[in-house]
Amino acid sequence: MIDNSKRLPRIKQLLTDGLKAESVEVIDESHKHAGHAGAKTGMGHFEVHIVAEAFADKSLLQKHRMVYEALGDMMKTDIHALSIKASTPSE
């Protein structure tokens, strides 16, 4: 089993800081992918729920790109799969 105890707070901090998010929830779903080819790399599977004004007037693709940019190298070194739910405070 992958220990993501250090990854979870880092993901949350990067998204909070990078997007000036009002709220960020990070869910470790790595256990659902045990035996999956990507799980062998030691990278994790996560779901994030982010509420940020920065998403206003952005398309779904733009929101996802903003999340990937905020996470930077973690997308290459720590995160194998990421499910994103991004919204503005008014949504």
C-alpha cells in the first residue's frame, strides 16, 4: 500500500496557494487501484474538490489546466491519476 500521508497536505497546500482557493478537499483513492499498472510506480490516485474564484468564466479544460499548473512537478513525480471537481464559490 502506498503511503500518501505526506502527499495529501502538499497537494492541498499547492492548490490553496496556487489558486487562492477558498476550500480544497483531497481524497486518496489509491486503494481502489491496487494492482493497476500505474499503482506499481508508487504514484497515487487522488480526487480533488476545489472552490476558487480563479475558476470564474473558465471552461472545464481551463480549470483542469490551472489545477495541473498549480500542482507542478507533483503531476510527474507523485500523482498518477487525478479526478478534479473545480467550481467557483457561487456555483
